[in-house]
Amino acid sequence: MGSQVSKQLEKRKAISTEKKALVDLEGNSGETYPGSDYRPSDRKNWMAGLNPEKLHINQIVWPGTHDSATNKIGIPMITRPFAQCQSLSIYRQLCVGTRVLDVRVQEDRRVCHGILTTYSVDVVIQELKKFLSETQSEIVILEIRTEFGHDDPPEFDKYLEEQLGEYLIHQDDNVFGKTIAELLPKRVICVWKPRKSPAPKHGSPLWSAGYLKDNWIDTDLPSTKFESNMKHLSEQPPVSSRKFFYRVENTVTPQADNPIVCVKPVTNRIHGYARVFITQCVSKGCADKLQIFSTDFIDEDFVEACVGLTQARVEGKA
């Protein structure tokens, strides 16, 4: 018992120390970078506001959500706090400016996060299509993967193609250098990551796993995650020469060996430091490598932080 108490005290001390490190970094570096003062007049149509004829796919800093379809997962007040990573519906996330969705499914096509489940993936598709019907120039990256420990839904690739066919941008390396206007009216890059089923092939309506990469580390320590994100990002090619999307996730994750296992209080340790991360990217010379930036519980400021740097790239200021 004594060793367990000692271990928990050490963990709390480490968390406190790492939170202070980010506070100090914010105080020293601030949150100012090219485009940091930009605010889109219409977040629902922010890509349209940056001129689809000028905005290239590889210039975009894509605001994304982690475990996007978990707003109604589990049982309210009982299991939900352990798995809920977003409070907004898919439709509301898109309206607030999210442009990358991370959806995990199990064999029966229900969305899941670990062992907990929520609504059918049909809800995700319906809400995405509703958003697309209400906008004209917004491109969305939809990543759907089979959750770890689960089997692939049967013929899921055919399902996605049938549901989104008219919107799907086909797998093609040339997409990265194109403008939004050159891709329209196609508006969805759908990355399908099965566990055992065949991966989508080049030229198909769906994109394979190799086109969306990240370097996930499972930690609840905010400075550790922040530094890992920076290290791995710095090792990537610039977006101008990259033929895949690379994601950085501004999240930390509850750990089983810690008393606090609810997502929100844990992710709050890093949530407010998105602008600090972008500022550090600029100061360390790797802002030209930042592409997909995702978070738990996305909010307007996170979206504006990403859109601001995107706008600076379009204007040749970053």
C-alpha cells in the first residue's frame, strides 16, 4: 500500500511539474505567429473565405478532432466520462470549423472507443452529408478505422463508396498540389484503415492508411506529449514536398495507474496550449511541416489558431 501511495505522489508531482513547464513556455514565447490575429468571419465556410482558387491542399493547417464521434458514447454520468472526447455532434464540429474527423468502428458498424459504443456510423455519414449540402467549397478529411481489438465491418469499403460516392476525391498523389477549386465538386478525402480487410488501392475512391500518419504516444503528461509532438513533427518533410497527411494531436490520455481516468480533466492539461505549440513550431523552424492539428473537445479558438496560420501561408507570410 505504501509503495502505491508513493507512486501516486510521484505521478502527481510529475504532472504538476509538466503543467508548469507549459505555463512557463507560454509566458516566455507567447502565442503570436503569422496569422495568429486572423479570425474568419464565417467558420462554417472558412475555406471559402480564403479563396478556393488560391488555397492549395498542402497549404492547409487542418483543424481536427480526436475520437470525433464520441459525444454520446457510453452511459451519461457513468461510463461516458471515461471515453467521451468530444461534446459536439459531428455536424456541429464541422460547422465550428473542424475539417478532419477521426472515427473508429466495430464489426456491426457502430462507432466505438475501446469497449464502449455509441450510434451507428450512419449518423456520422448523415451529418457529414448535411454539412456538405449546406456548403460549397469546404474539403473534409474523413478517417475511419476499425478500432483496436475489433473486426472489420463486412464490405465496409463498398458501404463508404455508396454513401459518399458523389463527394469522394480519389486516392491520387497529385491531390496535394492542387487548389480546392481544382478538386470541386469532390469534397471528401476518405481514409479507410481496416485491420484485416484489403487496403484501398491507388486510384480508388478511398485512401489507404499510409496517406494519414502520426506518431502517437500514450501519456497523461502534457509536456512529455508536447515535446514528443515537436520532435516527430520536426523529422517530417515540409508540406510542400509531402505526399501524405501528417497529424499532430494536442491531447493527453488518461492512464489506468492514475486516479483521474476521465478524459476531460486529463486533456485539459494540454488543451489550452495549441497556440503555444504553433508559436514554437515557428520559432524552431518547422512551421512549414505542420498540417493536421487535432484536439479533444474542439472549440472556436483552436479552429481559429489553425485557420490563421493557413491564411498566412496563402498570403505568403508563413
